[in-house]
Amino acid sequence: MSEQLRISAKNLGEVALPGFCPRCFWIKLRLQNKLPFQVFPGIFSSIDSYNKRLIHSWFDRHKGAPVWLKGLGTLSGYIEPPHFSKFNIMDKEYNILLTGSPDGIFVKPDRTHIIVDYKTSKYKGLHDKLYPMYEAQVNVYGMIGEQRGLAPVSGLALIYMEPVTDATAACDDANHRDNGFMMGFAANIQAVSLDAGIVRQLLKKAREIYEMPESPPGRTRCKDCELLANLLGVAKA
Ligand code: SF4
């Protein structure tokens, strides 16, 4: 029996990117994703969490969804997204524990569920170069949801919250406060098709890469690996 792997929805989604590097992924899997030199700004998770609270409090006060979510159709309520320690499933075929924590879960009048993820980013539709990763990420959520109390999942979506920073907004006195300024976010909803087949292909590829006894070749002309090779060359000399 192969060693059990634990992979988050987003990390599995990386495998779907056109510029995916199998060497990087192999290293991450072997190090259980504990990489050195990683610094992530906390502002994006703060915005996602504010976004979630904003929507939930609107539902609580107005008994319905804010108008900027109308692209999701009629919604009758929401469910607090579970923590990743509860929102996971074991894929027996590849012995991989799939984990995740979606940003939003909405209930439709027919009692089906829509699972969404918020992205603080310019909306480029299917031209977003990260779209294949996000598409896989929300499909993992859909797959977990089906087995963890959200069946049936009837829809998936990405909600791009695009900062409104044009000249009109910059010249609007209403955006000034005594203690700073306001910045708006415009919502763009991108529906994602339910496709468990995408997830199964990525699980297969992830297992194949992990089982390689040595790291596979990296991306050609990747500056970071060139720097490392040069450094190791200097260290050996
Ligand atoms: S080639 Fe680039 S992306 Fe791949 S392992 Fe090296 S540094 Fe990472």
C-alpha cells in the first residue's frame, strides 16, 4: 500500500496550471508543503474573510442575498463553511486525503447547494491564467461537499472581487474619511462546471509524481533553479 498523502484543494489545483512544474510539486509533497523562504501577505485572507462576514450579515439582516450576488440565482440562505479538519475526504484509489475550506456555501430554494470561492483580483473570465487551478480547487470542494453533508451540490462559482481604482473613484470625495479612504470592490461571478473527472486526473498525476524516486526535471529556463544550481556549483568549488 502506498504512503498516504494529504493535499489541499488549492495545491492539487496547481497541477492543472499550464506552467506547472513537476519538480516543484515533488519537492512540496516530500516536504509536506513546509517550504523555506515563503512569505504571504495576510491582506487577501483578511479581505476574503470580510467578504464572507459582509454577505452573511446581510443574509441575517435582510433574509436574502445582496443584489451583487444575483448572478448565482435565487438563494435562500447560507451555511458557515466548515474548517478543513472537518471538510475532507479520503480517495481510496490514490490513497490521498483531500482537504479544503470553501469561502462560501449557499442554499438554493430547492435545498441544493452552491459552493463558491472569493478571489481578490481583476476579472479576466476564462483568460485568467490561474483559472485552471481555481476550476480544480472548487471542483475539489464540490466533491468533498457531496460526501460531507452538502449533497446535492448543484453549482460552483468563483466570485472575483475587483478593486475599483479608476480615475472616477480616485476623484470621488465620498471615498475620503477622516481616518483614511474607502475602496470599492466590484463583484464578477464566474460559474464553474461540476466535473469530478478533472479532480480524478489531477489525483492520478499527483500520485505518479510523488512516487518518482528522484525529483523530475524542473521547468526549462526557470531563473530560481538556475540560481540554486549556480549556488551549489559555487559551494562545491
Ligand atoms: S524549475 Fe522553478 S518552479 Fe521548478 S523546481 Fe525549480 S524553482 Fe521550482
